[in-house]
Amino acid sequence: MFYRSITVGESMESISCERHFQSLFDVDFDFLVNLGKELPTILFIDGGSYSKEILNDWIFAFTNIILINNNPIRAFIIKGYSEEYHEFKGYYRIVGSYKSPRQILQDLVERIDKSLEKIIGESDRVMQMKRMIVLSMFYDGSTMILGETGSGKNLLAETLARLSPRGDKPFYSINCAAIPDNLLESELFGYKKGAFTGATGEKIGLIEQANNGTLFLDEIGDMPMNLQAKILAITENREFFKIGSTKPIKVDVRFITATNRYEDSAMRNDLRYRLSAVKIDLPPLRERKTDIPLIFDRILEEKGYLVRFENIPRDLKECFLSYDYPGNIRELLNMIEEYLALNDVVQASVSSSKSKNIKTLAEEALVARIIRGITYKDFLQDIYKGVFSELLLQRSRILGGDINALATEFGLTSRRIRDLLSELAEPVDEEG
């Protein structure tokens, strides 16, 4: 579950959600304040029957409650049968359309769910990332994605752009590491006719094309310093110069950037701070291997195959799940193609990270024995307790606190699972 939804307004009464209020005046702020912070909450409000003054007063109170209590709550205020409002603020968006409020809500939910479904995975890291995406739907500033090559940064950038207030505006992307330095400037900024030898006509750069929309700069750490300075100037002044031009062009562009070396000196510090107001950590595949069967099944389903991961031979399962994937999702896709072509996988020859982790833990045990004098038995018990607790919490979040499902997975009684979760202060579904 990526978010919880609450509806407000008679026209939305029969729509499935966590809680419903008949009108704006019935919204219980105490209820909102006491909502758990583990899930983002979206209020869908039919605002058509309220005056602008009433809405402004309510939004003022709502925003202050959110700020004071630090709850991850956002609101869509829907104006049906009208395009009077299209306003965006930090914690709410006013959305107008010729459609009914109910239809606007259904379209919004469908857009959110379909966009998030493209990011395949149910691991704890992916679930956290999806919840952060929901919160960033109400943010229109610069966002930086931190992730390794092949981990899916472009897909994440497209998702962020589609769910943002600029979702219906242009989206462009460019890989700064894939284009020679002398060409990258003209691709980004464009040029005037005659600006240099061979400039036989005027070129519109990506920054100008993305005006009012989003531009994704992948591997921005590989961008030359002089171009980084020009990007910084755009974020500050919202204008740029084409190559060979002395007249500035005004633009309103949202930058989404990606890098695998956030602390690297190859990137200007002032630009890094300007572009990373929000940072989203995209985990490498080796840190979310439980998502591999889901990715495998989705790919084969899209290609029209009936076979699923659970049906392939055990040795192939081990091959897919034990490999470290230095190339991340891109390399997994290549291995799936190899499997479809050969009915086998012969590329996965890199040793599993499990053996490396075991050696590292063994070294830490030796160091702990020397420094703190603890026995190896105590060290191993601490490791077991830590891994068990983290695994139980992750699975509880993913399974929604379903006690029976957790008991089956861990081979323990339901009562024991309930006691362990209580010790870890994890909320439990009493009906599970």
C-alpha cells in the first residue's frame, strides 16, 4: 500500500477509501492529526459548493495543522464542471475540469496507480520510494535521483514528471555522459544561425522545448563545469542565452537530475544544492532481490509468455536470485532475454554478495572480540536478532500486518508473531 485516501463531499460518498466526510465542515482535524505517519494520506475534496473565501480559510487551517504536526497529508480540491481553478501550493492542489468531481477523482487515482505500477517491486526499499513519489506529487521544484547505472532512473524521472503539477506538459530527457561536450551545449541551449561554422539554421534546444514542463538530466555529474554554471544560472534567473545570441530567453523549466555520485567533486556544490531540494534514493537490484520474480513475471507477461518465475527450474531460480547484477535492471532484462532465447542463463558468473557479506561479518566478529571482548556467540546472536527484527518489520509493512500470513512465512505461531511485533512497536491488523 503506497498511500491512504480520504474523500470529502456527498458526490464521493460511495467511492472506496479509508474514511469519508460528508462536507468540508465535517472534516475532523483531530482524526487527521492522529493518522499514522507511515503512509502518505491524500484528501480528495469536492470543493465545487464552497466559496473561495471558505476554501481559503479551510486551507489555511489545514496547512498549519500539517506543518505543526508533521503529518504526510496532501489534498486535491476538486472543482467539477469548471476550469476556473488550476492552482498549486505546497500541500494542496486545486484541480478544475469540465468533468464531474467523481470522474476527476477516478482519473486522478487511475493516473497515480498506473504510474506507480510501472515501478515493479514490493520490497521495503521500493515501497518507501513509492510513498515518497506520492508525497512529491505536490512538489514542483528540482529533484535529484541517486542511483547506479541501469537501475531505472529514467523510468523514475518520467513517473515523477507525470504525477507532478506539470504532468500534462512536455517531458524531455538527455544523458549528459552519452553526448560529447561540444555537442551537449547545443543540444541543451540551441544556437542562432551563423553562431559557428556549420550553423546554417537556428536550433531550438531542449531547455527551450521543455518550457513549462520538465527536463531530465541523467548523469549530470558528467556535465562539463561551464555548462553546470549555465544550468545554475537558469535555476536562479529563469533565463538562458542561445549560442551566438545576446538576447536572453525566459523559461520556466523543472529540472529532474540523476547521478550515481552525489558527493563527487565533479559537480559544483552550488548546483548540487540547488537541484537536490528533494533527493530520492533508487536502490540497486542487489539490495531488493525479492523483486526479481515480480520483474521476471511482468516482462514475460508483456511478451505474451505463460511461464512464470515459480515454474522455472530450481537451478535457474538460484541463478537469477544469487547474482549481484552490477548492471542492475538492464542486466536482468538481458538475462531474461538470454533465458528466452536459450532456455538457460550462462552469464551469471559473478560471485554472490552473500559470500562477501559472510566474510565481512566474520571480520567484524574478530574485531569485536579484540576491541570489546564479546564472544562470537554473543556477536552471532546480535546479528540474528537484528536481521530477524528487520525482516519481520519489512514483511509486516508489506503484508499490512497480516498475522496469519506472517506466521506462515516465519514458521511461528500467530501468538508469537503478535508478541514479537508488540515488542517492536509495530502496528498490527487485529483482524489478520
